[in-house]
Amino acid sequence: MPQIILISGNDPNHSEMLAKAVATHNQSSTLIDITGEAELRSASNFSCVEELNRRWPDLKQKVAPWLNLLKLEYLLSQQPPLLPGLEDCLRALFLIDQIKENMNNTIILLMPQPAQAQRFLMGIINTPELIEQIYNPLITRAEQLKEKLNSLEALFNFKIPQNISQLMPANLNSKLKEVSELLQDPSKCECYLHATNEKMAKKDITQFNLCGIQVKKLWLNYSLTSEELIKINQELSPSTILHANSSNEFESKKDIWLSEQLASETPVIFKEDSEGNSIASILLPCLDKKQLNVQRCGNKLQLSIGCLRRTYPLPSLFNELSPCGARLVDRRLEVRFR
């Protein structure tokens, strides 16, 4: 598997500078702007419309029976519809193709806005689950109705699609899960974050961790005292922080900063405490516990901060247990069950 490096920042110019530095450090890397909004000269920009148009000839063959069923053949000659929720799926398919084409290279996904980066990550991570919740029951229902509908074919003069279950590639779900797991594997996916102030850096890192992405390297480009730098280093450890106030200072320090190798910290750990309680320990540095909502949903633990929501599958030994408290311990959220 390739090493995927995520780069995010509020300033597109600084994000591009950071991306170029990483690309130079990793000679065989590919630079991609996955959001398609930065308009960077050095990046290969992704366009949802172009990607959908490129895939439309293959998709059209699968969609045609359904459009015929609905008497909407004229849509085939129109521009493919960019439906809500389709953008992240197209980005996932694009990413799958890029990984296949660059198996031995580092793929750099440049995402200028942290909010866009988090939305993309959550979209990829949640897509397999959404397919199971929405698409699979729909297919089951369609199969049940097919026999009843067959008797109406002659009456309404249309042909029922015979291969309903084949409309979506059988291995798409497994591909999306593979990409989702890849993005959440600290050994295969690094996140480089550019931040303009301490408050935003902490917020962005917390939200990236909530998506399952561990921020390993952080570039801070504002004035910071040595005491403040020591404090933020302690809070964000093991992230490596580059404190550079200017482009020239960044250029002079970036090589050493990029070359530093960090040990990956396990995002989720299940253990027992001294009192026999089962613990789910989740890496969430700089978390504001007041904004966090924790609840159990079946065999999953759900955390939410604002519009961001993440579920964590629980081991079977947690099936008969109920959450009885949560606390922050050394940059990790510990949820106790008994």
C-alpha cells in the first residue's frame, strides 16, 4: 500500500508550499488537490463533474433499464446529474484509481480547508455503512416486488430490469472499506496540517482525530513564545511542530521537520482498569469535553462534536455492558463500561 499524506490548511498558498515541500521530500510522489477548489498550479485538480462525465458511459448502461422503467429515457442525453452525496463517492472512486496507478508512490491529497478535508474523510469513512443501510435494503425490496411487477409489464409496456443486484459493482463496498481503513491507518496515512493560530490548530487536530486521522506534523506560522510552544508540544505530542513565522523560515527548517519519523499512536484501545471496568480509550488530543456527546448505539459507540459524528465498533465482550462515565486522561478519552 502507498503512504497517503493529507495536507490541510486555511491558506491555499501556504498549503501549496507545504505540499511542494512534501512532494520534493518524497521524490516519487503524486500531488493531487482532492477537493478541486484550491486551483493550485502544481497539483492535479479533481473535478466531480469531469469524473462523473468520465464514468457516465459505463454508468449509463447500468442506469438505462431504470430510466426506461420510469419512462425517463431523455435523461440519457442530458448531462449526468450531480446528486447530493455523490461527490464524496466519486472522490473515493478517483482515490481508488490513483492508489492502483501509484502503488509504490506517495499520494498527496491537498485539502486547503480543514472543514472540507473533514467532510471528505467522513464521507469516505461512512459510505460503506450508508450502502448497507440504504442500498442493500432497497435491492432486497426490489427483488421482492419484481415478481408482482412482471405481471404488469404488458399492461404498462415497459421492461423490468432483470439484474437489479448488479447495478452497483459487487466489489465497490469492499473497495470503499479498503480505502476507509487505509485512511484511518496511521502507518499508511500521515496528516500534515498548516495552522494560523493555536486555537484553530487544536480544534482542527481534534476534529481530524475524530475522523480517525492522526495529525503527525503541524506547521504553525504565527508568533509563539517558548513557553507556549512547550505547552502546545505537550498537548499535541506525538505530533511534530514546526514553528516558522515566514516562508523563508519555513524553507530553512522544513527538511529536518519532514525527515523526522514518528511512532504511530494507536487510535482506539480496549482494556480493563484496576476496578474491573471495561475501557474504550480513544485518541482525542485537545478535546473540549463540554462540546462532546457520547452515546451507545447497539454494538457501537458514537461520539459527536457539532456536525461531526463518528462511530466506533465495540468488541463482543462489551455487548452486555453499559457506559457509566467518561473522562480525559493523557490526551485520550476514556469511556468506562460496566
